[in-house]
Amino acid sequence: MTALLVGGFVQFTSLEYLLFLGLSVAVYFALPGPRTRTLGLLAASYTFYFSLSARWTLALISITAIGYAFGLAIAASGAGAPVPRKTKRLLALGIVLVAGALFYFKYAAFSAGLLNSGLALAGVSWRSPALAIALPVGISFWTFQSIAYLVDVAKGTVPPERNPLRYALFIAFFPQVTAGPIARAGQLLPQLAEKRPFDFERMRSALVLMAWGFFKKLVVADPLGVVVRTVFSKPHEFGDNGIVLAGAAVAFAVQIYCDFSGYTDLARGAARLLGIDLMPNFARPYAARSIKEFWRRWHMTLMSWLKDYVYIPLGGSRVSKWRRYGNILAVFLFSGLWHGAGLTFIVWGLVNGLYQVLGELLAPARARVLALVRITRDSALHHALQVITTFGLATIAWVFFRAESLADALYILPRMFWLDPRPLLSGGIPDLGLAKAQLLVTAVAVVVVFGLEYLSARRDLTALLYRQHVAVRWIVYYAAALAILIFGYYGPMSTAADFAYFKF
């Protein structure tokens, strides 16, 4: 699926965006109070989004107006647990309007295609007209944020926001409007109402976080993206080289993590410059020991949203075993559809749901195998096997996520397990879009990313850096900046706007 992006400041790694961010921070702290700061930050946020498209900005304003009006109406109707019937009707209407906008932009064309396929199978000559609808950047994120707000107001867990400018900023806050993290009203709205003083330590930590995001995006994700595009755009050319196909699948697993977590670091860092703390989205997901744990660590704001607003309303874990399994599959099917209107995303979601269901069903068998081979559950070997297996399963699922079509995914999967070294020995490494030196630099950068994340789980590396002599700190800062400038990929197959999750 092609990201429908147009110029503007959306290029988070561009000089224009950095200048815009710096100007926004300077103006924000120059303004005297919370009200003027809210207005200034809202103006900056709409300037940012308007730079993408005036038409998309109208969609953002419309969703914002619906959320604001229905939030007040829901609160006035008697919100709280248990939710009154009138409030439920208002909530349902508000959700339908917000979700309807998402459906129109994201799923109308896909639905029309499915309808035409069904009509053709039924022998009906009539066809729905083809639809070409541009997807507003970030609509999946700010519609989910709006729905969560309405549900929370209806339950009485958060008060309605009566200041229309503050609510508009809650939806359109520019560091997160394009790809999250998906904020909760109870976490973000109170921060927007406060006057945050200028804090040097906060600024410094924000810049360090953004530098880390730049490194993951430009030095790891972008060059890996070239390799991934080269292989996944024409997998049949590598059909006899299972090692290359498997390597491309692993490369995509690393690429999408460094791309999306890199974006999240940039978004959270930009918000932190403005005194705002956004919710974390990742917690070393590839260190997970099960798929269930993986999804507690990956895109955490989305998964917590799905848990609170889909899984629990379906009955959660309070129902029978088989119904709970059905709920799990429904949540991951929903997740797949959220990511994209296509069969590859649907299958990807269902595969991840099946992983969790089968993981529970096969738990007794795994315990017997461990006892048979005398591997204890708390041993380092068992831990390593769990991490490797989880990464392998996630990588298999990612093939469906990245493949251009379901047919391509089904072509790649069986062949990536045929690790025959002869094609490489006879023909060498095929052209993957990068020079061998760039491949080597990227491989080293991958080790740096995961090595530092491993160490950071055991001690606070940022605090350790701050305790060093000022000369040491500046050497580290300059080294990081030079690494990004020298080793970052800025080639023709990479664009600064090419963050994977912008298209969702």
C-alpha cells in the first residue's frame, strides 16, 4: 500500500521540520500563559497538518467537532457507570460518525472491490464504480483517539473537555497527529491545561531521545528498507535463493521496528521539548519470550486501546475458554484491518491471533517436551529458545504484512526456509540495492541498536551519560551527530517522509 503523502512538514527528518519545531518551541515558551500557549500550539499544529492538504485538514476539523460536541452531549445526558440508555445512544451515534469517516477514507474502495468480486462470482453484470480516495495522514490514529475519549466520557472516567481549543489541540497535537502514539484523554488533556516552565534537563533528554530516533530511522531503517523493497517488490527473481528471502524477511522485522520506534522517539522527543509527555509505544518487543508478551511490548498504545475498547467489551477473559479464543482472534482481525484494507493485513492479524490461541493450547505439550529433554524453565537456554522462537514467529507473520500481495507472501514463505547456500557460493551476493560497504555499516548499526537497548534494560544509560565529564558528553553528542550525518541513508530509494506507519 502506497503512502499518500504530499510535501509539507510531515518529513520528520527534514531540515524544514526541525526549523518548524524549533520555532514552535521558542514561540510556545515565549507566550505568557496556558490559554495563549494552547492557542499558539494549536495554530502550529494546524499549520503542520495544513501543509499536507487543506482537504485533509477539513476531515481533521470535522472529526474534532464531532468528538467535542458529542463529548459535551454525552456528559450532559448523565454519564457514569452504569451508562444510562440515552447516553449509550449518543455514544453509539458519535462512534458511528467518527468510525464512518474512517471507513469512507480507508475502506470504501476496498469494500467496493470486494463487492465487485462477489457480483462477478454471482454472474451479475452490474459493477460498483471504482473509487480512488486519498487517505488523510494519521486518520486511523486520531479517530481512535476520538472514540476512546467518547467512551471514557460516557463511563465517567474522564470529564468532558469544555474548552474547544484545548480539545482540538488534544486531537491535532502535531508531534503525534500523523502516527501516534494514541493518547488517552486522562493522560494528555491535563498536561495541555498546565503551564510548563522551561526545563533544561527536560530539553536535554528530549534532544537525546530525538537523536536516538534519527539514528534508528536514518542509519538502520532506511538502508534496510532499500534491501526489503528490492526483494519484496520482485520476490520471483530471488525464488532460488532462500537465504536472501529469509534475510529480507528478517531485515523487514528490524526495519519496521527501527522505523516505527524511531518515529515514536522523534514524536515523544518533540513533545518533550514542549513540556508534554506522550505515552511510550515500545518496550524491547524482540526480547519477548512469547507472542503474547510481544504484543504487550509492541505498539503498546494501540494494543491497550484494543484491549480496553474491543477485547474487554467482547467479554475479555471473563468468558469460556473457546469464546475467549474467539475474542482474541476478533481483536487481531480488527488490528489487521486497522493497519490496512487488504487481504495481507487481514491474514497478518489472524496469524498473530492464531499464534496466541495455539500457544495456550500447546502449552502442556511444550511442558512435556521440556521435561523430556531436561531443560528447566528458568534456564538461560530456555530463555534464549523462547526469544528466538518468538522472533521467528513474528518474522513469519511480518512477511504477510510487507508482501505486495497474498500470492507474493505465499510464494516467499516456503522458499525462505530452503537455506541452500549454493546460489550465494556460485553467484555471490545479488544486487540488493545497497553497496556492500553500506550493508556492512547497516549490520553494525543494527548491533549497536539492539546492544544499547539490551544494556539500557539493565541500567539507565542516559543518566550514566549525564554523570560523565562535560567533555566526554560532548564527544558522545558529536559522535552521534556525525554517525547520523555520515552513515544515514539519503539515497534515491529513501525519502524522509517514508515512515511506515504514516500510511495507516
